[in-house]
Amino acid sequence: MEEQAYKERYSRHLLLKGFGAAAQQKLLAAKVLVIGAGGLGCPALQYLAAAGIGQIGIVDDDVVSLSNLQRQVIYKAADVGQQKASIAAARLLELNPHIRIIPYLFRVDTSNALSLFSAYDIIVDGTDNFASRYLINDACVLLDKPLVFAAVFQYEGQLAVFNVADQKGVKTNYRDLFESPPAAEDAPDCNEAGVLGILPGTMGVMQATEVIKLITGLGKPLVNRLLIYQSLDAESYTVQLTPGKNTLQAAPQTREAFVNTNYEWLCNVTPTAVEELEPDRFEEIAEQADVRVIDVREFGEYPEADFEHVQIPLSALLRDTPEFKESKILVFCQSGKRSMQAAALIKEKLKTHQEVYSLKGGILNL
């Protein structure tokens, strides 16, 4: 890019007190991955490209639909049926041909997330479902990548910067906000509940703002804070986030555990399928005859159980759920979420007279 064109294109940044050429060069050197080219991703992408982010990755396996046009304004009616990531990449290059845009026409999953995220400095979550949010969050934690998160629901937006340490070295992630996924019936998405069309645009632009602040070091990013925006009242407020007691244990702690986690399944299991036992009742039944106690954590997770049990990780149960002969099956994990899901899975294959229970609160509650 010629120097004169560079100065003219980014003139408002170059003139901005506290920003200038140094900050602009940081933007040009940065690599940002935006996951989801929808309501949140579109405005974030447009403003990041216009700002001069040197490399932008766009991950989306979806095609443009007519219902998208109400809020995903990078697309046109003629684009319906075409790949979102390809169309978005082309439009961004029309906006700024001097940066690199890489479209990825697939869905982020456990088989590709770690390698893909490793190539970028900052990850932007523009998805609209819990399975993707937990997967993206857990991958960023494992890789120690900053994550700029946003979500919208009807008239409300949320925004946060995860996995970035504050001045005291404290960092939080999405699981510190919601340790485990809610039941599917408790988490309707925009397809079911609707959303004010302009709201994702507002939140997506705010995501782009947080990305620019992180790259340049300007201002005070939303580190360890959640911003909640109420569009109907034009009001916003922030909530301080602190590390949860069981957050790290609730997520996969190794790359192998992450790859073997089925996030779609985890986020769609009804948690009322099995009964939870308080710790004292769990220990009482565990000492009885004709009982099988199963640890569904991944190998190497701590603390170790000091009572008789077998270890069958949830990831293994998802691939092949064996049958058990015992009349009672007790299942436990770290915090109680995975054991509920595993117990529901086991119960589907058991005989009617067999009983399946999950340890409430997990081994950390014993």
C-alpha cells in the first residue's frame, strides 16, 4: 500500500490523540479470527476490516437465508443461498483490499479448533448457541488466547473479554459466568425467541471496539467484567466477574480431553433424566453390595477418588456405552454436570429394574 494512500485511508486514526501511527501499525500486524458471520460477526468484521486489521479469518459453514437480511447487513437479497464466509470475505476486500481475509467454510469443532485458533492472536465469538460458546471458550483457555464474547437475546445484549489477565494476574472465562450449559429447553435461541434486528449490530461493533483496545493497549477492555446492554431503556451496566471455585475442573483440562468432548451432546441433554444424590447418601449406597461406581472424568483429573470405583470417561461413554449388571449405578465427576449427562446416557441402555444416580456437586462436594 502506497504511503499516501495509507495516510489518507487511516487519517482519522493517525490524527487521533493517543492512537497515531504506532497503534495503527499494531492493527496491521494483528491476526483476528471471527467465528460466525451472522448478526454479531458481520458488524464486527466490517469495522475490523475498515480499521485495518492485517489478517482476518472468517469461520462459518452456513449459507445466507432471507431471514438473515433483517440484521446481517453485509449481505444482499441476491446472496441468499450462497456461503456466508465467502460473500463476507469478498465484501470486506471491496471495503479494504490492503488486508488479508481468509474464509473458512466449515464449522468449528473439537477436531479443528485448536489448530485453527493457534494461528490467530484474538478470537471473536459471534456464535448463537451454547455448544459453540463452550467449545470456543474451552479451546481459548487451553491455548491461552484472548476471547471477545457477545450474545444477544430479544432486546438484551451481553459483552465481555475472557481469558485476559488483569493487573493482579486474575483472569476469567465464559465458565466463570456460566459454569455448565443450561438445559436445552431453558436456552431458546433467536430462531425461537426472536431478536431486535439492530441489537446484534450494536453488540458486534462493541466487540470490534474491544478487539482494537486489546491490540493497541488503549483504554480499559472489559477484562473480568460483563457488560449488559438493555436496548429498550438505552441503559447498560457492568458486572464484575471472579474465577469460579470449580470452573477449571468443569472444562476439559487437556487437549486430549477437549478433542474427546461432544459439546453438542453436552448442551442438549435434559438434566432431569436421573436423580442426584447428596454426598452422604451417595457414600452410603456406594458401600452396599451390587453397586457399580463410575468416575466419568478424563484420566489425570484431580482430586483422585479414595473409594472403590471404575473410570470410564464421558468421552468414552459417548463412543460406546457398555451394559452393567449391577442393580445400582452411581456416577460422579468433578462438579456434577458431566455425571448427570453420563448417567442419562447409561440409563438409556439399562434394564428397567436398575437404578442410576449422579453425585450432586461432584467429587468436590464430598
